[in-house]
Amino acid sequence: QVHVVESGGGSVQPGGSLTLSCAASGLTDNRSPMGWHRQAPGEERELVASITSSYSTCYIDRVKGRFTISRQEDKNTIRLQMNNLKPTDTSVYSCRATALLVRRDYWGQGTQVTVSS
């Protein structure tokens, strides 16, 4: 059984930093593609950052230069370092792990990030 668990959300003032962590267990591949998504109230969920099995990364334009996604070597554990946070980054952030063999995505429960003065 696959479990995806996030941690590290919270509240911060504009310009502050937060780090989100995610660990996925139960996957047969220890370097599954993973990513962080977010969804604000009334908006669609969007992919914020992703990382592949070969450690290639991708970001949406709005977070480039501020967010960094990384993973532990040969593990399905990723982090999202978020710097210079803006109120528009306020959202529920969810971690996604993809099992390529069965073409299925697994999701964490989500963690709230609030950026406000």
C-alpha cells in the first residue's frame, strides 16, 4: 500500500521562507517522479514544481527563482524550499508521487501554506 505524507506547512509573513517535505512509501521504484501541486479556494489545482527519476526539475513561471525542489538520493522523499513568499502563494500544497508501471498518481493529504502580514 502506498502512503504519501507531507509536513512543513504553516503561516509566514511576505518575504519569509518555508520548507515542505514529502515522503512516499510502498512504491516499487525508489526514484518515482514526484511533484508539488497547490490549490487555492475557488481555483483549479496547479503543478508548482516537479522532479523526475533522473533529478530533472520543472517549475511554473511564478515560482522560478524562489522555490527549489529536491529529492534524497534513491528515495521517494522530496523537499520544496520556498523563499521570498508572496500572499499569492497562499494555498493548500499537496505532494504527488507517480507509479509509472501502473500509471497511477498517489497524493498526500495536503498542507496549508498561508502568507500574510
